Amino acid sequence: MDKKSVQLNFPTSLFSYICFMKHLFISTFILSLFVACSNHTDSKSAQIKNVLDSFVKAQKADFSIAIVGPDSGLSYFHQADKRMIMMSVVKFPQAVALLNLVDQGKLSLDSVITFDSLTLKRDTWSPLAKDHPYGDVKMTLRECFNYSVGQSDNIVCDRLYELLNWKDVTSYIQSLGIKDFGIATNYKNLDVNHLDVNFTSANAMNQLLKMIAEGKILSDNSLKVLLDVMKATQTGLKRLKGMVPNDVVIAHKTGTYYENDSFVNALNDVGIVYLPDGRFYCISVLVNNSYLTGDGTENAIAYINKLYYDRVIKP
């Protein structure tokens, strides 16, 4: 290359030269800022992973955890694709599937559902049976969600399977691209020795939570019905909600089964955490085979959410 050709690559006037240098400075500054932010995010992400990994691995229990933060680079996963016993978490996707039928006009929130006295005598967890021990009950579908999702009522859940079979709930959820999910039976026929026939993973539940939070799969009215019930959920108040500030609102669903406090088969909580500044993050913590006792397992779930909140949101 000769001297003349080299000179042609540079600006030929003072004005052009100044513009060129200004553009170069701005581009360099933006690139430096981007690199600095990326390095900061990577560093913070690694810190979150180290802190949470250290805590989770020290617990005598099996965890499947997925946390998808308001900033995509600040998420956390631990055995997030591992299949876990679902228990009453199932009532959340069941409600989503039924509300999808409402949106299609195949069901109405005002549809009346009857519970006869014989059904209400079943020996299972049922606040509805406790509220109405002597007679038949009629409720709307909207009211049923207050029991099935809000209070984790097993009798109401099984009655709702008569509107949409568990196989159809499974098919609908899987049609959304959520494959790590399956319901094989209702509560009445669930064998305590084979609780894992109704399964999911933290990633699967987080996928569904994120679709709900972003308003992708339900109408505005159905979405409000579901989220209002999940925000008012009365079970598991010491889990995801246990150690975060009161101005943090959590729409969640729990799942629990254990007979002996020295061994907890399943104790779960999945939800959308709404922050005062309008942002949200999705978190699913599924715990199986825990030797932490019931209270200890609940505290572990609460502490996982607190660790994430303190390092990602609080700063």
C-alpha cells in the first residue's frame, strides 16, 4: 500500500476530523460501558450462584429451584429440570386450564357446581367440608378457585376434574411447550407410595408462571381472577412470603405431603413476586425427601427467596 492510499482513510477536513473523533469517542464509551455492565452482571450472577449453591447443598433435602429475575442475567437454577413430586401445586395449572375454557366460552365463572354431603365426608384436607359439615353445597366456579387454589382444598380439586379431566389438564399445559409436567390421577386415587405420578420441575412451573405474569395465555379478566386468588393464598405463609418485606406481594401456590415430621415427602412453593417498583420475578422451589422437618423445610424455602431478594432486589 502506498502513502497516498493510506492518507485517503483519514478525514480530509478539520470538521470531518472532529466529527470522526467524536463518533469514535462515543462508540468507545458505549462499548466500555457495555463491557463494564456485562462484567458487573456476570460477577453479580456468580455471587448469587455461589451464595445460593452453598446454602442449598448444605441442606439434607432434594431441591429443584428456578428463579428468573427482573434482569435476565440475574437468574438462578439448581436441578431446575429434575422431576419432583407436585402435590397441591397441581391446583395452579388446573385453574389455568379451566380459565382457558372460560376464555373460550366453554365454561363460565358463574357456572354452579354442586358438592353433595357424601362427597364432603371424605377424609382428606378440605376447608369446604369443615365449613359445611352437614349439608350439600353449591358454589360458582369462581368461588371454587378460592378453595382449590386459595385454600388447597382436595375435594374441590377432585370435583373440578369432573369439568376437565387431569389428562386434559396435562395435555393443555404441555401444549404450551411445558413438557416436564404430568398428572396421572386425582387426590381420591393418589397412592401415597407413588406420589411422583403427579410431577413437575421448577423450570416447568417457572415457564407457566412467566406466561401468566406476562399475560400471554389468559384474558385480562381470567388473569385477574387467578392472580387475586393466588395473592390471597392462605397456605404456606412461612415459605416464599416468610422472610421478604411486607410491601412485596407474592401470588403463589403451595404443595405439601408428609406424615412424619422427621421426613417430608414434598413441600413446595411456586409464585410470582411483585416488587414495589413494578417489576416482578418468578420463583419455584420444590423440595422432596427432606430431613429438615416441616418447619425447617419451610424456613429453607423462605431463606432461598430472601437470599435472592437481598442480593438482586434490595441493593
